[in-house]
Amino acid sequence: MPASHHIAVIGGGPAGLLAAETLLQAGRAVTLYDAKPSLGRKFLMAGKSGLNLTHAEPLDDFLSRYGESCSRLEPMIRELTPQALRDWAHGLGVPTFVGSSGRVFPEAMKAAPLLRAWLHRLRGLGLQIRVRHRWTGWTEDGALRFETADGEITDRPAACVLALGGGSWARLGSDGAWLPWLAEKGVTVAPLKAANCGFDVAWTPAFRERFAGQPVKTVEASCRLPDGDWLRKRGDLMVTGSGLEGGLVYALSAPLRDQLLAGSSAELMVDLLPDRDLARVEAELAKPRNGKSLSSVLRSRLNLPDVKSALVRECLPADILHDPAQLAAALKALPIRLAAVRPMDEAISTAGGVRFEALNDALMLTTLPGVFCAGEMLDWEAPTGGYLLTACFASGLAAARGVLAYLDRG
């Protein structure tokens, strides 16, 4: 097939690979470019501790997790629902199961078997793969530019899908270098910022040395939203040498991040005893201590582990520690002041990127006909739990279908 008739897909993550698969199945010739020596590196990293492919909750609940971006992502996800994604994985010989939390995993738990089977099928469909080809924008006359070990090369495909990822885990390929190249072409882009991220806390050296790396289990955390309401989630925190991270922190990270980036203070309120009501906690603390230390009282009467007791001492002034009513209230709403957002490159994902206003409904850039965008480089965010991957897959499918419609019209 003449070079001018092939389609370029740039980025070998889930969005790019599913776009390539869709185009190949439609009988198109596809060349996939990736800057790294192998494909799917961030996908493989995500699967190291168990690949959370999607979530089994009802679809309307699932869609609500995308917040302000729901209206733009909903049509794509309804075309590739969580169940359809599970069926697709099963077609690759990778059965899935639903965990106790509703999260969906491959039975083998890892990403590598799925990726191997997928690449085998794609090569069988005729996919041309060009690794170590770093896209660097366009030439003056509109050709795609790639930096390779042998120097710069160019390509003039019939259409192009950009699936370049966001800006987290740059060493795996998502470095956000593409933002200025698109902005120069008149594409409206939002600055990238960390999503599903951790935060710095000004721990004392003694607390950091003893408790860094320890989980704070079964708590309820909350933060205030701009409209004055509270967002509450239940789960586990992880104390780090620099602050806090973990699934519960990630679930609340967007509003906390936005407060800090706006120059405001941000507090995480933590209920250390979510299964005990305030009156019961206060009653236990009001009993005479009989010479016992506070840590001993908290452990024996409230079953509070050492890390939780230490958090109480770390975050409260001394006078509250000796007032049963104030201490009980603090155990049910312990204020942890956050100092800063952890660096974007550490985040699980990023927000920001190509604004939907810069795209038509088929995910084609309105200022660059024939150029489509998919995956995390679009301006949306979602919590962990399978929502990130599902939207990446679904947008890859949508972009590929957009390419096919565009070429059929032309």
C-alpha cells in the first residue's frame, strides 16, 4: 500500500494500541511509533501489583466517577463498556475476575500476559512497529518528525492518532513534551498537573524515622470542596518520609491539589475510629487513666495502633491531648495539614492536556484535520479503580473510528 495511504499511531500504550487494532481490523495499514525500546511500559508498571483493568459497578455509577468530563467520555465508554472490555480481554485468552471491591483484574493479575497476547495479535494483523522513534512535532510543510538513533525521519500518513500519555512517570514514556508543539498549532491545551497523587506533610524527624512506610488502616478521610460540601472516602493511608500517599489520599487528591496550587491551605480530616461514634470515644477517654500513658490508654481502650497514636501527637497541640472531649473530637476528625503536592512525575496519572473544546466529537483536532487524540493526553481525570484504563481504551477506539469516518469522507 502506498505510504500516503497508511495511518500513523504515535504512542504504544492502551489508547494507541486499541486505536491501531481497530484500524487494522478495518483493513487499514498502520504504523505505530513509540519513543521507548518496547511498547506498553507504563501499562506494564501499572500491572506489577495487579492490573486493575476496569470496574464492575453499574454503568451509571461508573460514569459518574469522571466528574466534569463525564459528558464527553460517556459516549465513548458506552461504546466500550467495562463488560465489553472484559470480553475483549477474554478474546485474547485472558479471563478476568471481580474482586471484593468490584475492581476487575486478569486472573493472572499481571499486565504482561495480556500485552504479549495483544501484540501477537496485532503483528498478525500486519501492524508495523517502530520503536525508538520519538515524535518531535511537524516539519514546516506538515510532515511528522521523528528523532531516531540514525537521525531525523519524517512521515506523511493519511491520518494520525496521537496517544502520547500525560506527564507522569516520564521514564516510561509519558513526559508531556508534546504540549508546546500542539499549542504552536493553535490547539487549546490545559497545563498538566498531578492526579491520583501524594502530598508533603511537615513531619517531625522522630515521626518520619519511626513510621515512614507504615499504613494507617481503616480510616475515613474527608476534605472540603469549593462549594462548602465535604468529600468523604474510606480506606487506608500510607505514611511516607515526605508525607502521605495511598488509595484513600488519591481518591481525595483532586480538590486538595487544586487548593494547594491556588495558594490556599489544605487539610485532610481523618476519622481514625470510623466504626465508633463520638460519644463512645469520649466516654472511654473520660475514664481515669490510673497512671497510664496516653498511648497506653488509646491502645487498650480504643484499640488504636501505635501509628495512629503517633499521628495524634504529631498533629495536635499538647493541651488537647489532656482534654477528653477535645481529644475525642480530634480522633474523629484529625486535621492533617498538607504542605505541597508531590511532583507530577510521581503521580499515578495527570490532569490537563488537550481540551475537549479543541476536538470535534470524533476526537479530531479542529485546527489540524486528520490528527486525532486519545488517552491520557486529553484533559480529563478519574480516580484509580479501573477508570483510568477504561477511558484510555475507550478513547482509543473512538479516535480510530473517527479516523475511519474521516478517510471514508475524503
